[in-house]
Amino acid sequence: MTSWEYAPAPESREIARLRPSYRMFVGGEFVEGTGEPLKTVNPATEEVLAEVSTASASDVDKAVATARKAQEKVWGRMPGAERAKYIFRIARMIAERGRELAVLESLDNGKPIRESRDVDIPTASAHFFYHAGWADKLDYAGYGPDPQPLGVAGQVIPWNFPLLMASWKIAPALACGNTVVLKPAETTPLTALVLAEIIQQADLPPGVVNILPGAGDVGSTLVNHPGVDKVAFTGSTEVGKSIQSSLAGTGKKLTLELGGKAANIVFDDAPLDQAVEGIVNGIFFNQGHVCCAGSRLLVSESIADELLATLHQRVSTLRVGDPLDKNTDVGAINSGMQLAKIRELVAAGDAEGAERWTSPCPLPERGFFFAPTVFANVSQSMRIAREEIFGPVLSVLTFRTPDEAVAKANNTPYGLSAGIWTEKGSRILWMADRMRAGVVWANTFNRFDPTAPFGGYQESGFGREGGRTGLEAYLNV
Amino acid sequence: MAAAPQATTSGADPTTARAAPPADLADLTRDESTLRRFLYGLPGVDAVGVEARAASLATRSIKKASKLWAIDTAIRMVDLTTLEGADTPGKVRTLAAKARRPDPERPGVPSVAAVCVYPDLVATAVAGLAGSEVGVASVATAFPSGRAALPVKLADVADAVAAGATEVDMVIDRGAFLSGRYGLVFDEITAVRAACGEAHLKVILETGELATYDNVRRASWLALLAGGDFIKTSTGKISPAATLPVTHVMLQAVRDFHARTGQRRGVKAAGGIRNTKEAIRYLVAVHEVAGEEWLTPSLFRFGASSLLNDLLMQRRAQHEGHYSGPDYVTVD
């Protein structure tokens, strides 16, 4: 018997219709930005994909002014049922161009095509569909008889789910009658600019959505711009804190969705094979570049050895490599900077005495890759148990009693998500009551749905996105 | 309860050679309440989770050389089956000829694993397959319902074995299983196992009637503890027959059984697998759930009839670069 090697099954990069240069989108037109152009890189090959124009402070001024005008003259006055038509149209067009967007996302971000095709793009479309439905029903959303929009929303999004985060931000803002100036992440601007093309083709009135690529300075100019009424930020806790302090006293409404160090808690009566799947999905989905990743595994000491053996076996089957290959499970780390950060924290884990296990999978020679890694014998005091790694690295801790599980799970400055694995329904409810986390998954992990509010506790931020609750962030209530 | 099966050696394949299970496993089947406690102590199966995992693995894209390898492997794993009231010696003879040389115009095509028939047609199949490597499998134990007294079932098995069956596909008593009489099910399997002699025993769980994945996992362990060489999903007479999630649970059982005892037992997915695409999904599950050691006819089988022709057509398409119609493969 020879071993069964899967032949490469790459999605064609032609499908992405990659262009040599991309421009920013302001007032319904693609225009050259006056900032220093940036080059976006394919993290799987380290090749430059395209040059992207970026915004300067004066471009931000222009974009905010055109958004203000569009909000006051057109979009804010438009009946909800009319706004809904545009948003439905955008949702359909995202789905229609799903394959193109998926390939482009995988090229720019490094995530496997299986995930961009089956998760990112369909969920992005679903967010527009869901919020389109709310546009004419805001009177019944529980925020009074005639809730009003806030005005212009300045939104800054991260690189881990570029199109999906853009959709999470833009869809509710539009449904509630706000206009948008959005800054995509410096390393992943491309799908947001194709979304701009879709928005243009959907005939959205000029200025309702403006997209300004650039680095952190553009984001800072945008959120601090006096013409912005509402700021929504998803990204690191450090940047979130600085935004919150600079916005204090300005009267702008703010929602923050920041880092996390989620606990995935496995009890001894859990469905073990599915718990292993959930653990894998919790930390190796999207290379672990997930703010709600289940990066701390808390397992009942009585089953720890058995669970770890199964987990190692399962993780060994993860295929790391070319993001465009349909059989790739774990793609490329988004940037050299992020890879360096992951390496630094893993070295800290080694130095602090945790027991490292690394998947024996082969890694490509070029590009930013990191093999799935599991640390056992981790204690709460180690950096790998406290700091967000944002990579494919799992820290395994054990507990003896449910109370200890609760105490350890909550012992973090973050509080974005948690997972509970047990066949006992009463224990799920008991645990969920005690978790200081915005999202608690039971016998599953990393499930996203536009109808379910998402957001954090403590240093994971505040405000909710998705569901009826998420509308509050974009209404004057 | 009867004692655990004694060690016998099967000449057919060393990887599934029967050794007595380790002492701690023999203890598990000491009496009915111990066995019940063990089966209820197995980790549960979360239905949503196992179905999601099966669906996600089904998106693997198998192309080119890996597809060709999969097609040939799948052909070698087929138990070419006919289980109709209307079966005749003539039908079984043509099936045997097909099993030896599935694609007469392409000499490179491997023969299938076995031909699977009712006991009264075993002798015909044996004659038709004489001199070949193809096994003769016979269903037995009052297939498909299993509703008969134990002596009748054992006579059924003895009849098939005497006629030359090298493999016996028995059905478990689902009524006994669902009413919690695990000891009875265990004793029946061990008795059939003894009646098999040198023949390999496949234990059909009929997962469509067991209904829950927890039951599938318990029945899998029960059959493995009782000495089944293979656990098999279905008779093909009940819908649903084989499904990917059920096969996942059974593959996990043989994987875990190996981790505990060092012995590799097989899985047979039977019923409802009609085309190459589906067959490859099962092979991917075998590869990634149980492990690549299971990618061999001695540890994984397909119980199928129409699947074979689709595999042959896909094989030709891969080799020749174009599809040919169903008239270019033999209908048997």
C-alpha cells in the first residue's frame, strides 16, 4: 500500500481578476488618493499583488464631507423600504461574484480557499441580506417608534476577515440610514475595493459608502475627524484603548470589538470526537487569526491525556500550504510582522516551561507559514495563557471542578467568547451564566450568524454587532 | 454469557488476524451489566458536530493521480452484491465473471474484493470464482431482518460456510439491541463467530434502524468486542443505508479499538453508494478519520452493485481524457 497523496487542486488565480492597481472609492467614484501608495502582498508567496492608492488627511476630509452630504440630502431621508432595495442588491451581487471574491480574499489574506469560499463570502452576503430586512422595520426593533440614524460612521476594520468585517460594519450602518467612511486594513485592502465596485454597480447614491485604504494614520485621522458621528473599530486592544481615550468627551458614539483569549472548556462527559473538532475549528480556523479564537483549552484533568492524544492525531491531518488549494486546511500567516509575533510568543512558551507539540506537517519553502502548535502543561501565569497570540497556537490547561473551570476561564482581561463541551444541558446553562464573555458556544465553536449579536466584555470591547441588538450601535437611541 | 472468542488464525489477511482481545477487554464482557456500563460509558456523539465534520471533509477535491489511485482502490474494495429474491445461478455467474474482470477491455483493472450473495447461491459463486483471488461473501443469520431463533441463524451460517463462503455478513438482532439486551446481541455474535470457522465475519449493525449516533457507537464496540472482523453499516434493505456521518462514527470506533488493543478491524459501508464521487468521499473519511492504514480492502469495503460501473466509466475517462457512455461497460 502506498500512501495516498492528494494531487494539488488549486483554484485558478485568474478568477480573482487581479488588477495591477486599485484606487480608493469616494463620492461614488474611484479616485487616486494623495497619500503614499501601498503595495499589498500575497502572504503565501511574498509577491506583490497590486499597488493601492491611499488616503491623506485631505482625502479623509473630502470623504467625510461627501458622506455627510449624502446622509443629509439622500440616504437619511430615504424610506427604509427603498434603502432595503439597495442593500438586497449588494447582497445578491456579493453572492454572484462569490468565487471571484473568495479567490481574491485568499490571495490577499492567505486564508484557505475552503474558508473564504464556504465561510467568509457567504456570511458577508448573509449580513447584507439580514440587515436589508431590517431597513423598513426599524420602528419595530424596540428602540422607540421612529429611531433616527446617527449620521456619518467612521469605521476601521482588521485584516483577518477583510470582506466579512467590511460587511459587518457597512450593512447595519446602511440599514439604519447612516453613511459610511471605511478604512480597510493596510495588508488586505483588495476585497473591500471590489465591494466598492459592487456598491457602484448597485447604483448606491454617491457618497453613501466611501472606502479609504491606508495605514493606521488614516484610521486615526478618520476616527478623530470632527465630521464623524459614530466610530466603529475592530482590531487590537491597544489601538482600541487609544481610540477610546481620544474620543472621550467628543460625544461620538463608539463601539469596539477587540482582542480575546477565549477558553474552550471540555468536561469529562463531552462528546470527545466532536469536542476535538471544535477545538481544532476554534484555534486553527483562519490560522488562528480570529479575535474570538478558542486559544485556551481548559480540559477536565481526568480526560486530558485521552483528549490530547486524539487532538494530536487530528491536528496531524491538517494540511498546511497553498491557500488556493481546495484541500488546504491552514493557509498563510497574514504578514511577516504577525509571524514574528507568533514566533516570539511561542519562544516565550518554551522558555516558561510549557510542553510544545508541533504538527509534523510539511511547510512550503516560501511565504509566511507556521505549523499548528499545541502547548500542554500550561499554567495561568505563562504569557501564552494570558496574551493573545493570534496564530495557530493552542494552550492547554486542566481543571478539576466546574468552579475551577469558571475561575480559570474568567481569569483574563478579555471576554469575547467561550466554548462549553458537555452532554449535560443543565451544566451548559450553569456555565453560560457564569462566563464573562460576549458569546458562549455550547458544543460548537466559531459559528457566526448575522442574527446573533457578537461583542465583548472588558478589554474585548463593548457594543454588539449583528442581530436586533446590533442595530442600537447605529441608531440615535 | 459466553466467554470471549478464542484466538484463531485467519489465513486471509494478517492485519485482521484474530487475536484474543486484551484481558481488560475480556473483563468488559464478563457479564451483561459490565458490558452495559462500558457501552454507556463511551463518549457521546454530538449529531450536529459529526454531520458538520462529515460535510466539511466531503469538500476535499481529489484530482488527477490521486483520483486514479482512489478509483482503483475503490474497485478493489467493492463487495459486488446481489441480494434479490429473483437471484438465479445465471445472475450470480455473470456477477462472478464481472468480479474477476470488471472491465474486460482494460486488462489493468483490478478485480473486486468479493461477491456477496445469499447462502443458497454461495456454491454457484464459488464455482464461478474458482482460481481467482475474489472472495465469496454470504449474508446469513436470517438476513435482512434477523428475526429467527439462534439455531436457525447458526444453521444459515453453517450452510454458507459449508458451501465455501470465505466471508459471512451477519445481521445483529436490532430488537434486542434497542431493548437493551446487549448480552443477547453479544452472545449471538460470538456464536455466529464460532460457526464461521475460518471465514471472516462482518457484523451488520443496520444503522438506519438504530437511529442515533450514540447507538451506532455502542453497537460498533459491541460487535468489535464480540469478535467481528468488520462492522458494516447496513443491509441495503432499509433507508437510510450507509451515510457519511454514520461511517465516520464507525471509523472512529475501529480507530479507538486499535488504540486500545493494537488490533485493526474493518468497516464496510453498504447501500446507497452509487457513484465515484461518493465513493471517494468515503475514502477520504477512511484516510483522515481512521488513518491511511485502513485504505486497503482488508480493512474497508463498499457493499454495492451499481457503483462498480461508475468507477469503471470514471477510470476510463481519467485514462482516455473523455467520457464514454454506459453502453461501453458491461451490464450484469
